[in-house]
Amino acid sequence: MAFRDKHLIIGAGPVGLAMAKAMKQHGLPYDHVDAGPGLGGNWRHGLYENVHIVSSKRSTAFADFPMPAHYPDFPSAAQLLAYLESYARVHGLDAAIEPGRTVSAVRPLVDDTWNVVLDDDEHRHYKGVIVCNGHHRDPRMPTYPGQESAPLIHANDYRAPSELQDKRILVIGGGNSACDIASEAARVGASSDMSLRSGYWFLPKTFLGRPLTDLPIWNLPVFVQRLVLRGVIQLVIGDYRAYGLQRPRQKLFERHPTFGTEVLGYMAQGRIKPRPDIECFDGRTVRFRDGSTGEYDLVVAATGYHNSFPFLPAGMIDVKNDAVQVYGSAFPPDVKNLYIVGSNQPRNGFGNIVTPAVALFARLIRMQDEIEHPIGAVLQWQGDPLPETNLMDPGAAKREIWLSNRMLWVLRQQSRRLARERRWLGPPAQFIEDDASPAELPDAVPAKRETAAA
Ligand SMILES: Cc1cc2nc3c(=O)[nH]c(=O)nc-3n(C[C@H](O)[C@H](O)[C@H](O)COP(=O)(O)OP(=O)(O)OC[C@H]3O[C@@H](n4cnc5c(N)ncnc54)[C@H](O)[C@@H]3O)c2cc1C
């Protein structure tokens, strides 16, 4: 089959795999590439060696493929990878994956098909592109005066406790990676400090012997979730100030919560010292905002990641406050046959929400063939909102998916009304580049939109 009759899925992490399975189930032909050495995404090649999921195996497993019964509640990265490998094997997805292939450029052509450049040299001409490149890939580095002289790395570069052995460690941030690395440093380092700019919501991983993410609260309205979890925090943790921490100023879930109380235990033992925000670096010396200083052999910035799409033309997909500006969690309004999947971060594990979401997306991708405008343009025109945050409330998302599945006929009608109101003229000219000329592509491409429509 010609490339031109297929979609290309970029990324074979959990989201790309689930998307591939949904495409297969809906009879939509696709190719699948990943820059890494094999399938599994972060769980094969992106994370430090001792990482375990903080969401439970039940909330992280794909909704239609439970994790093995012998797995612990919080499996390791190696177990997650084995699980993803068996998911791919059972559903016949693995043979289609081309590992070690980096998508370096993706450009629309006049007829809404796509020119894809692999590894800077191979051009392919696809019907569409489904981007599943992950949201924990492009490190966000903080900036401080003097940091050029500091022994500073990003958590993305940290791999193993041996890197912390006998060193004075400062970890910047209070998220899940920060807590893992600071706890590891408390065990093997000479000292472990954590610089926290503001208060964080630390949640216990378990409550009454069950993983917190398995409590039957996550589908309830967010104010109920907050109420219950504040009660749990009071019972299990108490006042954060007792550990030398600030009280969070934001509401719970306005930032991704931190699961686990290990760092709090180490703080109570004096093995992790909380520090305020950093003012500046001077070599190995760090000056904090309260005027205190500390000497460190290694500073690890666990300061998060950008959502980014370096292979797409600049300006094609906006990202505001980390929220990718697409409609319906996947659909850009200005270009057709491009889908951005998995840029949001669910509060608990990925699987519960990814499974129904990609099934809906596959239905919509199929429907795109019947619709003149991009699906994103129809959603925009009918007044759907753009996201304000990349944090996803799983309960609300599941309700939206349920409703959307039953309202596809409305979308089809809206698309007809939109088509009557204005013609779809193809992708904006500034995104169509000269290098996407027909001569360079394996399958012939119309040179003009009129030809494409003929
Ligand atoms: C420390 C840490 C702990 C985490 N813990 C949890 C947890 O407990 N529960 C949970 O649900 N999630 C957790 N996550 C989030 C994790 O990212 C998701 O579980 C999951 O891996 C996201 O899947 P994905 O397919 O979107 O992205 P990824 O797993 O990142 O996969 C994306 C893939 O796309 C490929 N790719 C990117 N760009 C290109 C390109 N240009 N060309 C070709 N291929 C490309 C990459 O090589 C990668 O393999 C954690 C993340 C981190 C960093």
C-alpha cells in the first residue's frame, strides 16, 4: 500500500500503541515509527532505573488489557515495559513499528496530505499524521544567575543512584521525579536538600491499604475529590508545615499532585532538608531566597517538561500554559489530517483514559474523510473551548468521551452547515514549504489545490 493511503503514527509509547490498536480495529491503515530503540516510550528509554509508577497498576493499565495479577500495586519501569510489550504482541502491533526512526519534519501539502521527513533524509508522503510524541521529553530548565558555573543537570538526564553516591545533592522542585531523586539521595548521597519555590500537594500513595488512585472518587466532581483528599491528607500526613514545608497556595489539582510521603518521612528524620527558592549560583555554592547558602556537588532540576512538536512548522500548534491548543484534545483547527494525541496529563494513570479516548479519535479520523473542513475547525466553529491547562480530570474526560461518541451525528451536521457557510481552502500557505514539491516525494502530489479537488 502506498504511504499516501496511510496515516503515520509518531511515537510508540503507551499512547502511540493504544492509537495503533484503535486504528487497526477501525480498519484504518497506518505506519508507525519511534525514535527510540523499541516500543514502550518513556518506559523503555526515558526514565531513571529505579522508577515505579505512582498511579496504581489498575488505574494505569489500558482499560481493555489489565496488568498481570502477580504485579505489585505500583510496578517498576521494567514491569511496565514488559506489559506494553505484551500489549503490542497480543494485538499484533509490534511488527509494524520501525524503531530508531526520528521524524525530523512534517509539512502539509496543498491537498491536505503530508510530507514527512525521517532522519533528515527519507521523504514520505502520507495521508495524515498522528503525533504521539509524549509530554515528558523536552526538559524545562529554570534560569538563575550564575547557573553556567553550577553542577546542574535536569532530572531527564538522571539515570541511576550511582550518580548521587556520596555527593551533596540539591533537587529543585517537589513533583514526583523530584521526590524520587531526593529520596534516593537521602539513601546514598552525602546529603539531600530540596528547593521548593512554593507549597506542593503531597498525597499518600495508599489509603486504608489501597492505592489512592483506586479509591472510587476519581469520576466524581472535582470539588468532591478535593474534599475527600483533603480529609485523607489530614488523616495520613497532617499539616505540611510540621515537615518544614509551605502550605500550597493553589487549589489541589491546579498543578499535578505529588504522590508519596517518602520525602516527608525523610524530612521528619532530618535526612532531607527543605530549602526555599534559589536566588543564584556561584559555582558549587547556592544562595537561597531566605539568605541561607548551601554547597552542592550536584543540583538536579526536576522542573518539568514542555509540550513541544519540533518537527512541525513553527506556529502551527500553539501551546499556552502547557496546554496544547487543539480542540477535542487532538484536533487542530487550521490543518486537516493532523492529530495531536496524548499531550494532556491525567491525574491518575494513563490507561483508563487513553483507551476510550483513542477509540473515539479513530472514529473521528475515519469520519474526517466525509468532512470538508478539519474536524478541529468544525469543533471551533460550534463553540468548543480550547484547553486552559494540560492537567486532565479523568472523570470529566470520560464523561466527555461518552457524550462525544453519542453526538457524532451532530458533528457531521455541523460540518455540513460549516461547508455551506465557507469553503475549506487548504492549509495556511505559510506552512506549505517549497521543499514539499511533488518531485521529491515518492507518490505524485498535485501542485495546486484546484488539481487536488478535481
Ligand atoms: C518520572 C516519571 C514518572 C511517571 N510516572 C507515571 C505514572 O506513575 N503513571 C502514569 O500514568 N504516567 C507516568 N508518567 C508519565 C509517562 O510519560 C506516561 O506514563 C507515558 O509514558 C506517556 O506515554 P506517551 O506515549 O504519551 O509518551 P512517551 O512514553 O514519552 O512515548 C513517546 C514516544 O515518542 C517518541 N518520539 C518522540 N518524538 C519523536 C520523533 N520526532 N520521531 C519519532 N519518535 C518520536 C519517543 O521516542 C517515545 O518513545 C511518568 C513520567 C515520568 C517522567
